[in-house]
Amino acid sequence: MKRIGVLTSGGDSPGMNAAIRAVVRSGIEAGMEVYGIHRGYEGLLEGEITQLDRNDVGDILQRGGTILKTARSRRFQTEEGLDRAAEVLDTFGINGLVVIGGDGSLHGALELSKRGVTVMGLPGTIDNDLAYTDFTIGFDTAVTTVLDAISKLRDTSSAHDRAVIVEVMGRHCGDIAVYAGLTGGAEDVLIPELPYDVNDLCRRIVLSMNRGKQHNIIIKAEGVDISSQELKEEIERKTGRETRLVVLSYLQRGGSPTMRDRLLATLCGAKAVELLKNGSTSKAIGTVAGRIEAFDLAEAMEQTREIDRDMVNLIGILAK
Ligand code: F6P
């Protein structure tokens, strides 16, 4: 019998629980013992490991957050931490590990794999910052939350003829801003990957309001190198128009996962178990053109994500 472990790491994302459920139940079905590692890599270093059965993952499919809890571990990122983590897994007889997390977590998984652990990486982050997969688990739910906020903000902005800046998450990646901007009908989107010009932005606000637009929704990713408060003040000064700021922050990380996130999480979790059962080497699992695919973990981590400039341009065209 194979013993496998599962952990969630970094920022939680809606759908992580669905992935845990799929790993545990597929693993048991395949005749494996499945162990839950609590609090990510930090908990691994502390040996916070318990065996999970089918009932332990009941009633979690629809819940945001992660029943295994998560953490950002600095200790794990050191040579000693990585060696210790591999040793703990060896002590527990765990010979396959499923890591559900974002870019940093999967880079950690790669380092572990270099120490002889077979690791399956699942893309669990709202940021959509992993290049090897179409989408990450949690991204769809986060964008849906942003869309809900935009439609409410649009009502009040129109009532007052105001501009509103909506700050969204995505540390180094503007995907939440771009997808929410295009599907939410934002007037402008500011993302860390592309330069911006505040004068241009202000000109567009004034011209569009003069043309009779009642609202102006500006989506700004948190990683852009001007603070949202500064941007708001600059817009007010340059346009002479009242502007409001809404920082959505952690609201975007919570909530029940959408169908898309549950599906992605479930299929990735089941695939991870299938690969471990077949004696595969370490892989990163995701989708390409909607189909589940597994990539060599090292190769997947070398890829860099490009922003979709056509989508960004389309936001500008449709906002006119
Ligand atoms: O990585 C996901 C994410 O939500 C980012 O979008 C955000 O910048 C970061 O986590 C916030 O991290 P923390 O939970 O440590 O405040």
C-alpha cells in the first residue's frame, strides 16, 4: 500500500477543499492511506500529520478556505527546512505528496522533489499566476466576487456620477483585474504587467463623463506601483471630480467555490492520485484548452505567464 500526503499552502483559495476531498476519496479508492498535513509546509516541519478517511472530507466540497489550514513558511524555504521536510515525510512513510498552492508553494514542491519526494502540484491560488495551466483553482470564484462588487458599485456610482477605483488582489499578476474588467464592463484596468499614464486615465474619465457616462469603474490590481489612495487623490485633483475607493481585499479569497473551481479542483485531485498510483515522477497538474494535463514539475515552473494584451485592448474598445 502506498501512503500519500496532502497539504494546502500559501493564500487559501475557494476550491482547495474540493481538491482535498478528491485526493482523499480517490486515494482510498485506489487502496492508499491518505494523510492530511496541517498548516502547509510549516505543519509538515512540525509533523502535524493525521490520517484522513472518507468521512473527514464530507460536507466540504462547497466550502471556501481549507480544512487543512494553510501557512506561509519561511523555515521551509531554507536548505535545513527542505531537508527536514523530506525527513519528516520519510519518517511517516509517506512516499507521495500532493501540494495544493500557488507559484511559491509549487516552487517549494519542486525543491522537495529534488530531495527524492514524488510531488504532485495542484494550482491552488486566486491569482491565476501559474503559466502552465489555463486557470488556477479559486480564480473563477474570486473574479465572480469582484463582478458582484462591480455591479453594486456601478449602481451607486451612476447615482452620483462618480468614478470608483476597485482595488483587486493578485500580487504580481493582473489576471483578476483583466478578467473582471472585461466581463464587468470596467472603463479602465491598471495592472502590474503594463505601464499606465494617470493623465491619459484622467482625460478618459472626463471625456467619457462629458459624453454622458454616469459611472467610471477603474479596476486596479494591488501590485501596481502607485497606492490606490494616491491614485484616487490624483484623479480627484486632476479631474475635479469626486472619486471613491473600494479595496476588496480578502473578500475575494472567501466564499463557496463556483462550478468551474470545483470541477478543476476535483479533476486535478483525482489526476494526482492516478499519477501517484501509476508510479509517475513529480508533476504539475492543470488544464490546457480545458483538458486536464500533467507536466514535468520542473518544466512547468520554468514557464512565465504573459498577460493577454488582446483582452486588455478590448476593455478599452468596449468602454468607449
Ligand atoms: O496569493 C494569493 C494572495 O491573495 C495575493 O493575491 C495577495 O497579494 C496575497 O495572497 C495576500 O497574502 P496574505 O494572505 O499573506 O496577506
